[in-house]
Amino acid sequence: MVPNGEDSTSPGPRRVPAWAWAGAVVGVGIVVALIAGAEWRTPIERGLAVVRAAGPGWYFLAMAVVPLPLAWFTVPAGEAFAAQLTLGGVVAAALASVAVQQALSYWAARAWLRPAVERWVRRRGQQVPSVTPENALGIALIVRLTPGPPMILGSCVLALAGVPFGPYLVVSWLVALPWVCAGVMLGRGLFAGNAALVASGLGLIIAAAIAARLIRRRQRRGPP
């Protein structure tokens, strides 16, 4: 199943294997862990102190309405608020913010700001797939599991394509779930010097990347 209707056998740009992405993530994680005790941590900790003083309410509200990459919010969140909310509470708050952002993005693209969003999507070179009731779930999976595009761009593409809101939100939220959990655990582990949390976060990232690759391949092949 191919969202843009092109022949899946036609040649295209060579994709980076999932194992390569996983290896890169592990390498970056190791480097960050090794230098986490360096002096440059001090300004980051000062920034986290400012965020912590503002409170989790404002932080997770910003996460819900500001369309930045997930990692920009999830990685600092564990260190900033785990003492107040517990690590599980931080993950729950982050997932709630993600659901709100996905819902807002959908309705903004589908109704409130549709002409502006259509122009923005075209400028980004994204094609809007043709959606039917039969392929809506598969299209949502392929768009969400394709590496590269930010979450808000995928939300806009799926909304403009006419994917029903229910399947859109369920698929979008479930795909984001492991990345949110991994970001919170990884950030908390790095700042707290907790090797188990760092390993858990990296392991979850690797597992999510491999699972996304396998599911995307299956969806593109279509039913047997």
C-alpha cells in the first residue's frame, strides 16, 4: 500500500536501514552519557531550574500547543518534574499533551486553518494521499511510521487527506507512546546518572524503530 498512489516497485531514494538508525541513536546516547558530567551541564541545569520553578502545568500546556519536536519536551521533562509528579506522572502528562496537540493539529488543518495549512504542506513538498474507508487505517500507519517528517506535518497530511478523527488519533497517539516514554526515561537517566534508565530509554528507542520499520514494510506490501 503506497499513500501517494505510486508503484511500490519503482526506484526511489535509498532508505537508511533501521539498524543504522538504531546504531546512531545508541552512539549518540553513549557520547552524551560520557560527557554528561562536563561543565556545560551547569547552564542546562540552570535552565531546568527555571522550568521547574514555572511548574509542570505551564510546561505541559506548552507541549500541547507549541509544535516543536517531541524530544525537545520529553527529554528535559523527566529531570524537571519527576520529583514532583514521579516518572510515571511525567509520562502520563506528556502523553496527554501529545493527544491534545494531535487533536488541535487535526482540526486546525481540517477546518479552522485549512487554506493556510494546505499551502504550508505544499511548500514542504508533501503529497496528500487518497484515503478511502478501507485504507484509512493503513494510510495513517504509514504516515506516522515514516521517519523524518515532524509530528505536526504528519497530523496535517492525515487531516487534509480526510482520515477519520477516531482512527487518526488512536494511531497517532499509539505511535508516539514509545517515543514519549523513551525520551522521558533517557533524559531522567542521563541527568540523574542512572545507567538502568539510560539503557531502558535507548532500548525502547531501538525497539520502536525496528517495529516501525517492520510494520511500515508490511503495510506497503498490502494483504497477501
